[in-house]
Amino acid sequence: MFTDVIELILAAGYTSKQYKGSIVRKASSKFDSLKLFMRIAWELGLLDHKQYARISQPLDDVGKMLGGWLKQVQAIPDSTSQ
């Protein structure tokens, strides 16, 4: 799942504006799933508090970056609808 997110982020970086929004949305959705599974792993005791805390901050940072990118691509007018 983590590699799927990385693959989608890389693909979005090299994709034309016409398709970028769709890929960024998919990356954001996969990333949200990844965060959920990390939380479940912590709640089940598969990750201790230190491990979860160490992973949480970078995940929050990536989530903020993805959210900003998502807002940016949503603000770009869709050239196919003109």
C-alpha cells in the first residue's frame, strides 16, 4: 500500500494537467487508507507508542502536502470541459 502511494505520487508528478487531478485524488485516498491501517496496527498493539509516534509526524507532513496538492489541482480548470 505504501508503495502504491509512492507510485501514484510519482505518476502525478509526470502527468499532464488534464489527468493530474485524478491521480492526486487516488494517491490521497490510498494515503488515507494507509494512515487508517497504521492506526489499526497501533490499536492492535502491532506498533508500540514510540513506533507510532515516530511514524505519525512524517505521515501528517505528507498528508498536508498531498492535501495542498489536491487543492491546487482542483483549482485548475479542466481543459476537457471547455
